Amino acid sequence: MYGSRRTLFIAIVLIGFILALFYAGMDFWSKTSLPTLRFSNCSHDPEIPDFPKPNIGPFRNENPAPCTCQNTNPANQFVSEDEMDDLQKRRAEEFRQHQIRSGKENDVLLLVPANTPLQYPMRGFRVTPMNKTLIPGLALQTQKRALYKVSLRVHKGVLSVMNVQEGEQVEGQNEQHLSISSSSLQQLNDLLSRLTYTSTIYHIKTEDLAYFSFENHEVIFPIEIRRLSVPVLFDPGKDVNSQVTVLVKAFLRYKELNVLINSIRVNYPKIKIIVADDSLNPEKVVGDNIEHYIMPPAQGWFAGRNLAVSQVTTKYFLWVDDDFVFLNETRIESFVNIMEAVPELDVVGGQVGGNQFVFQLQYEEGNSEEGGCITRVTRTHAPLPGFNGCFFADGVVNYFLGRTEAVRRVGFDPFLKRVAHTEFFVDGLGDLLVATCKGLSIGHQKHSSTNKYGSYRHPPKSDSQAKMTHHFFKNHLKCIKY
């Protein structure tokens, strides 16, 4: 018993000694000059010295460096010297207008300050042209002061505070520059919650920048000015017949065309087929639910594609050549299932006769004077999540399911009459989300081309030279390699 009491006494003394050391240490550290950490909800603490104010922009994206044309074909190689100067001037002016139409003038880089007492909408604030809109999320969070003052300025509109009461200090109502002052932080934030923006110019797609400042702090946030657009929807109906139209561009090969149509009707007896035909001596194409459009002779592949797509009333269309043939395993529903599962997709390509032609377009923008460089390589980007054997790409074989509304926006250039396929995907680069999938198969008929067909299928060199010059101007290219 005595030993236990002694042990307990020693333990109590030791604990007391340790506690004494701990509190003595706390007193020592509290009297030293080590900095005190304060958390001020991202607001400026007057006891913490200011860092030099950084330049947060906005920064205009600089003109890209010229692209190099190693192992590629100069796009202007077939332009004659006496035409070059005038062509360059016209191209430069068209490119300048393109930059404006595509919103490049609003393409600026904004940097968010490292520490600021200002709260603001960093992105997503959108207004309709010339309509007053509350600016969401504006607030000031800072330490106590005798007076609080914030200011805002814009360029393409005016600012105002709604329902200003007597005694509330607001200067610059309905002007580009507005300031708010108050001795109460709560009142100032209440005024900020009633701050509105109204664009003073009419434009369906542009952007303004708002500069929001307090003392030596300034932030910049974008204001999107957008005209609301009306949705364009296609009723998918209840089956594949109301979802997809089969499109064919026909030229001279009526025997192959009829084989194709008969093979389609084996599994799809009711699906609509549209034939755009620019044959020299058109023949009648018969069958149920077939629309046969006769074009002027030899207008070309892309003109025919444009005509066919313009007549589609379904959500999707399936593009096939007139010498393809549906196989037992050809299933349009497989395409549709992928597109419906991934609504962002615009084009899904398959395989023709076991060939899965697919490519990536490597594009350098280049500078505004010389133009860009584009190279086609046989490569995909990345797997399409959730679908084995499917990959993102920039272009696919000429057997694909297209989203009607998206493909119409890009269109097919009727200048390209004969050899043309990649060019559609060049025009759609950055606008069309494309994928390719294994197992979506169609057959390719064996046939012997007539001399007349071959003369159109393989045009003279002069056509290729004119095509190159066309891309030099139209796509603002310095060099091309397919």
C-alpha cells in the first residue's frame, strides 16, 4: 500500500513539472517576434505588408509564330506571280473579317489575383444585348475601416445600382464608371447586390470586361453579351426509320447503285433513301421511299452531298457511296446507340470492306500574314469512354453517321468536284466532334470502272493545282500535306 502511494505521488510531481515547462514555453514563444498567422477569408489584412501589385491583364493573345513547312507542299505554289499580291491582299482582308466574326477580338487572357478582398463572378455571367441585368456575387470582404469605397468600370455598357435610397453614396449612375462608398461594410455589400450592367451596343455575340477595384486591389471579370438562340430539335420518333436517312451521291454507276439499294432493303425496307445524281444521262431510280434528285451534269461529289443533306428531315443521316453494299452485320442502330449515348458527338465513322480509314489533322495556326500549316496523319486521339474499339479522331472513312444539324453548319464546299473527302473534316476541325468505331461494317462492291467514269474520278493535274490555290485562300494555309 505504501509503495503504491509513493508511486502515485512521484507521478503527480512529474506531471506538474511537465505542465510547468509547457506553460513557461508558451509564455516564451508569445514574447518572441515570430509572425502571427491570421486567416481573413481572402481579405486584405492591414497588419500584413502589401506585395507589389501584379499585372493581371487583360493580355491580348499574341500573333502566333510562323509555322514551318518541312516536307509539306506550299499552298501558294500554283499561284502566278502577277496574281499573288492581289490575292494576298484579298486573303488578308477576309481573314481579318473572319477573326472578327469568330470572336477573336474578345480572346484575352485574364489572371486571377493571388489574394484579394473582392468577390466577383469569375466566369459564366451572361447578358442579352441592351437589357439591364444584375451582376451576381459582387461583395467586399475586409477588415474594419472608417470608410469603404469600391469602383467598377466597363467599356461596352453602363452600370447602375437599383433602388438607391437617400443617404446611400453612389456616383456614376448609368455611366461606364461607377463608385460606391459607405461607412458600413454591410450597406456597401447590399448596394453591390443591386448593381446592374446594361450593354449599350447591339451585338449578338461579343464580350465586355469589368474592372472591379478597392484601394490597391483590382480584379477583372468577363461579361458575355449573347443573343439567345432558339433550339432546333429533330423528333427521333420511335424507330430507326424516323431517326436516320440514308444518303447517296450517284454518278454513272447505276448497276452498283441498285445493288446498294436492294441490300439496304433487306433489313431496312422502310427507311428513306435520298439520291443526289449528277450523271451525264440520268436514269430513273425506282423503289419505295426513295427521293431521287437530278442535278446538272458532273457537278461533283460535294455539291451532291450538299443537296442530299439539305433534304434530310431526320436527326441523323448515314452517308454511303453508290458502290457500297449492306452486309448481314451492317446495323444502323449501332451508330445511333453511340450517338444517343454521347450527345456531343457529331460524326461516327465505321469500316468499309474491312478498311477503317481514320486520321488526325495536325494544324498550326501560324501568323496572320503567312497562314497556317496542316498535315494529315493516320492516327486517332484517344479512346471514346464506354465504347470498346471506338476512338476520337479528326476524320473518318466515307461511311459515317452524321448529326444533321451539326454537319449542315459546316457544309460541303461545292468548289471541290472530284477528289474530295478530307476537306470536309478540315472545314469542320474544331467544330465537329468525330469518332471512329470498329465493328460498324459495310461492304465494298467489286466493279470495273468505265473509261468515262475513270476520267472524272481521276481529274487532270490542273484540277489539283486549282484545289491547292483554293485552300491557300479559303483556309488561310501556308502549306498542306495529306
